[in-house]
Amino acid sequence: MDIPGLPARTAALRLTDAVLRRGETLEQAGPNALQGIRSDADRALARALASEALRWLTDLDAMIDGATQQRLADDTKARSVLRLMLAGWLRLETPPHAVIATGLPLLAGGPRRLAHGVFSTLVKQGAHLPPAPTLPEAVTMRWGTRAESIAAALAEPPPLDLTLRDAAETARWAEELGGTSLMPGHVRLPRGEAIERLAGFKEGAWWVQDLAASLPARLLGAGEGKTVLDLCAAPGGKTLQLAAAGWQVTALDASAKRLQRLDENLARCGLTAEVVKADALEWDAANRFDAVLLDAPCTATGTCRRHPDVLHRIGARHIAEMTQLQAKLLTRAGGWLKPGGQLVYAVCSLEGEEGAQQASQVALTRDPIRAEELPSGITPSSDGWVQTSPELLAEAGGLDGFFIARWRG
């Protein structure tokens, strides 16, 4: 007998398993985990369950441990299923009877009675989550005094940010879409909207991009026909920004799949760029550029609001690998600048090794970022660099963590 909602729970179990056992991102795990699920609602439910289980994993595990006489091993299927059951009840407000009906079948041939007993005990006790997620111990140690405030900003998934093709139409789109704006060219909407159905999508009036992610390209200003190299460009949010601002853009990325999305986004928005598939460590250009934007590969821990898998996948080894790659890319990027040209470096990371420590090694003249170039509430450091974090602008919905620095060649 088919059980409504069971395919979504099965997919959610595959998603969390891929993250915690194999270290995959939720995005990487999606195609296999969601295979065969045609309903958009079920696909969205699977993602939401997995995301909430990962967001609150430490607290869910504490609940489970408090309701069992003998501790379940971290990698047991019963623990994984209970995490999803509790996330469904406590975060998605699924009634307990529906949680049991769709959760226990995941343990076919396994300890259903145990899972039923643990879940029922917690329901009877009126179990509840703390106001903010408890971060994994390793993350707390890395982030130090910032950890508590960052955690407070992770309690809810983030709003939806749009970057407009034409900043002069900010007031119009904010009103038409029922959103708010934190700076020209930006509109923020509540979560839950089907993006493709929103006004302005088909005609390419905007694209989805977190406010913090839009800042690096903004810091290069108006293009006025000058040339810019956008490194590691796909899927293209910053390429779109630069093209819309009048730059002649060369967008380079090594991933053919991601470049296809960039081409689709350019076509939808009616913008143009020269798109190049190449490895930035091997490619070279015939000419130098007025500006280079390097949104470098990184640990992406700054996206933990929307991608809570990073809280459990990233460790010292990943950080070391990324910093080595970033240093090589920065050296290459600086070599492509015309005399006096600008280089902007950005990473969506909260790790100091990828941010200020990395920037301090660059042998170019600093071009300090000024407060007037940023949204109200975000201020540069004394070095003229910017580090955003999820708890910034909390009253307006927060933003991703980004480090941004700028130099002149």
C-alpha cells in the first residue's frame, strides 16, 4: 500500500545520509536522493526535512539520547529516522500521528518499536527545541566568541533576495512583488514563493542572489564599457550584475554544467558576456583587464543559513585545501590586471583563514572599501575589508557570511 508522504521521507533519509556519511553537499546529493519523485511538493518536503534535521542535529540528538536507556550509535538508521521524525514534528509542525505513519515504515525490518517508543516518549514529555540551534562542538571552537550570535541567526531559513537588472526600478519591483529593499537594486521577499511564478522572472528583470553575495560585484561600480574578468563565474549571479552595470564581461568557469546555467541566466535576462570554459590555474588571456572579480571556491560556511550541511561537512582539512587553492587563484588574478586595475576577492566563508588571513598575503595596493558603498548596518574593518555574517541585519532577515577585499594593480 502506498503511504502518502513516505517517498519524501525516504528521500530525506537519503539526503542526510549522503551528507553525514559521505560528506556530500545537499545539492550534490539531490539528483540521486530525489530520483523518481515527480511531485514538486514532495521534493520540497524532502529538502526541508533534511535541512531542518541538519540545522538542529545537535539538539535532536540530545533529545534522542535523553529518551533512550542505551545510546544509539551515531550512524544507526534508527537515529537517522528519529532525527527526521522529530524535525517533522518540531520544525514542520507535522502532527505526531502522521509523523509515526510516515516515519516508522523507513525502518522496515528494523527497530520500529524502539523508534516508536522514543518518539512517543518525547511527545508525551512535550519536548521542544531551544530558541537557536546548538552548533557542533568543532564549529563552536572555530568560530569562538562569534558562535553564539551566528547560531541565533540560524534558527530560521533565510528570506529570498533578488538582485534587479535595473536598480532604477527598485521601488517598482519592491511594490509589485510585495517586498522590501535594503539598497538600490535589491528586493527581499518572504520564503515560500515559487520563483518561476513571480512577476519579472520570465522577462529577466531580476535573479535570485543573497544581498551579501551581490556586494563584490557592486564594489567594482559602473563598467562604462571597460573590461572585467569574472573568475569561477558560474552559475552567473555576479556575471549578470557586471553585464547589467555596463562591463564587457569575460566569465570563466571550469564546470560545463554550471556554465550551462550561466548561459540560461544570461539569455533570460537579455544580457551578454563572453563565456569561457577553462581552469583558471591553466588558462591565460590574450589581453589584460580593467578589473578582475574572484569569487573563489571556498568552504561556503557563510551559507549555513540556507545550507546547514556545511555545519557537519567542513573541517580543518577542507579549510586548508581551500586556502591553498585561493592563494594560487589570487596570484593568477593579480597577473591579469591592467596597471591601476581593480581586483575584488570574495569568499562565502566565515573562516578567518579564507578571509582576512588570506587577504593579508596579497602583494597589491589595498583599495579600502568605504562604508557608503555598503548597505546601512554593514561597516568595513580598519583594513578596509568587509566580513558579513548571518547575524548582521538580523531585524531585516540577516544575510550570508561573506569576506570581501579590494586592491589596485
